[in-house]
Amino acid sequence: MKDIHDECGVFGIHGHPDAATIGYLGLHALQHRGQESAGIATSDGQDVRLYKQMGLVADVFNADVLKTLTGTSAIGHVRYSTAGSSTLLNAQPMKCMYAGGSIALAHNGNLTNFATLRHQLLARGHLFQSSSDSEILLQLVAAHYAPTLSDRVAAMMTQARGAYSLVILTADQMLAVRDPHGFRPLVLGRLDGAPVVASESTSLNLIGATYEREIEPGEIFIAGPGGETSSRPITSPRLARCVFEQIYFSRPDSIVFGKQVNTLRTEFGRQLAREQPVPNADVIIPVPDSGTPAAIGYAEQLNKPFAMGLIRSHYVGRTFIEPEQRIRHFGVKLKLAPVPEVLKDRVVVVVDDSIVRGTTSQKIVDMVRSRGAREVHMRISSPPTRWPCFYGIDTPSRKELIAARLGSLDEIAGELTADSVGYLSVEGMHRVVSGGGGDGYCDACFTGSYPVPVEDQYSPHSGPDDNR
Ligand code: SF4
């Protein structure tokens, strides 16, 4: 169960008769990446149509709405706000008019120089509809004078710094763009001959498209009347793919940065067991769903029983009833229910993918112990999260991160009321992901080594359910 809010998901398809419906399904598979708003823009060769609303994909779109989104190309977006507040004005795709007609853009990531760019654009007379950094990207593309759209995007890429995986739609072209560091994933597939791009390959699986490759860091992929072209106007100074995508954010059935996520997570669990075993464990249980593959790996490596000691409810929306004082740990109880027969009189190892604030973990330890566990040990399949992310993941400030606040594992275990706490090492994580070294990956939230300087800091948004 996550301690960090998701980021965003993007989708695009060009040259397919069912573009809007396929866009809807493609976004459905990316719902885990953002639940605040959803939007689809389509084009029919003449103009770009757009529909977006606050809410889940299935609530925002219905058959009548999809009928209005005519055309053979579509881009879509699901959002959780990491920069800019949670309002419809900040929902995506964003659309405007430029010299070439209508243009729409959807963005996953965060710019590290967004305030500087926004001030520069405002000083030049630009007007903004939203507080989102994604609108800055749209304005940079739309306002720059260059003979082709590709040239405009290339010029934008020389100014924007930080993380961006983009889909862009005009009347007759769809573009997919990834920042030169490659922070966020973006994959290319094919459906009935039509190119499809998506944040994760799970989206391709749902619509029956075949996976072809990643959009490369620094690449501009264009599908239009003249066919498909690809260019890399900016070479990568340093690859910085987000390792947290593989630890937590992406779905386990996705291929991210060329690797099957479920396989990696199971291996994180095995490596964690090598580094942080609990020799007297009776049972290994995951914090579902995101801790499950690592818990399976952990149990396999130690040859210990794996069991579902916590059951997750999949029907929890936001609750506005908070009888905090009368029903202890109300929020966590809505999401997780303990299975007493798995826990009673056992030495229990609880495996989760990460601990951020620690509030949820403390409630889980309490829940497991209250059902009769003799000992409760927390094992975490990532290193201690000690630094905030500025590249599109909404993490709290350092003073709220339990591993930054408290110095030692004993102190963390004490605050969680666990018998012990153990994390995967940074070296162990890199060994699993890349065979060692960590080349090509960002690990700044664990190490504080930021691959792109953070020029304009912002206060990450905290949603109403973000009390962990
Ligand atoms: S700081 Fe962490 S969450 Fe952010 S991009 Fe880097 S690895 Fe990913």
C-alpha cells in the first residue's frame, strides 16, 4: 500500500478509426498513475476536440461523450497533481491555438525550472489559464517560431529542464517526446498498424497492441500524413530513469525501461531476504498490493511460508467521515483487514515496497500485533526514503520523511512499534535493477544525489487523503 501519491499517465494513438474509444481503454489501464482528473483530445485532420473532467476515467467518459470525440487520432491523460493545484483548469490534455492551428499536450513529470520559465513567459506577455508546469511546455512549443512542429518541440527541449514524457496532438500529427534524462517511462506499440504510445506497456496489453520499444530519452517521435519519423535533437547528458517506477509506481505487469516490473520486484524481495533475513520467521505477509511480489521473493529466498495476512479492499474511495477518536486507525481499516488465523501466535514479517512518513506502517504493525502476532518485523524492498522528489513524484518534505527524521533503524522500529525494521541497501537495489552501479538511474530520493539541479523548488501538493 502506497505512502506516496502517484504521478500521471499519458496515452496516444494515430490513424485508427476507434481512436477515442481506444484512448479511453488505454487510460483505464493507467488509472493507478492518477485518479484526480482524466481527459482525451482527438483530431480528425481538421481540428482538435477535447473533453476533460475531474474524476476517474470510467466516471469522466461515457458512450455519449466518446461519440463527440471524433477523429482517428487521440491523446489522453490521467492526473495526480504534483505541481499546480487540483482543479479542472489544471486537468490535461491542455489545448491552445498556435500558428499551425489547434494543439493539445499531455505531460507526465515535473519541470525543475518551471518558475523561471513561467516568469520569463509572463514578462513576454504570455497568459496562463492554469498553475500547471505542463502549460509552460505547451506555451513554449506554441510560441516559438520555427518552420516545423518538430523544430518547435526541439527548441522547447533546450529550455525545459527536469522530467517530461509528453504526447502532443495537432490536426494531423501525433508526437511522443521524452526528456533527455528519461526520467519517466514512455513506450511505443502498434495496433492494427497504428502507432500507440503509453506511459506503461500494460496499456498496450489491454487494447491488444504489440509492444515495440521505448521512446528513447531525448527522442521526438512523430506520426503524421507523411508517415512516422524519429529524431533525437538533444543527446542525453546522463540517463536518470526513475528507479521508483520499478519499485512501486508502475504496474507489475508492465515492462518499464525494458524490464518486466513483476520480475524486478520479486528479485528486490529475494535480495532483501539475503540482506535482512528474519531467521525465526513463521510467516511472510505482504502489504497488498504493491508489496506482494517482493514478499513472494522474500519468502522464496528464505524458504518460509507466504500468506495473505492482510486483505485489501479495492472499493475504497475517499471518505469524508473521519471518526478518528472513536474508531482507532479508521483510515487504514477501510483499506486493509487482518486475517487473524494467519497472524495469531506467529513471528510475522510484513513486507512493503517503501515507507515514507511511517504513519501507515505504524498502523499496520499495530493491526498485525492486535490480531495476536508474537513478533512483527517490517522489511522494506527499497532503501530508506530520505529525500523529496522534484521530478514528478509527490513526496513530502524531509522533515516528514521518517527515515530522514530518525537516525537509526532502531529508532524507526521504535516509532513503528515493530520488533525490527530492515531496508534493501542502495547497492542491493542497483544490483537487481542494472547488475550494479546504478548507471542510468535516478535514486535521488534515497541518496540525495539529484541528477538535474533543482532550480525552482515547490511545495509538493498534499491531497485530502494524504495523511500518512
Ligand atoms: S527522486 Fe526518486 S522518485 Fe524522483 S525521479 Fe528520482 S528515483 Fe524517481
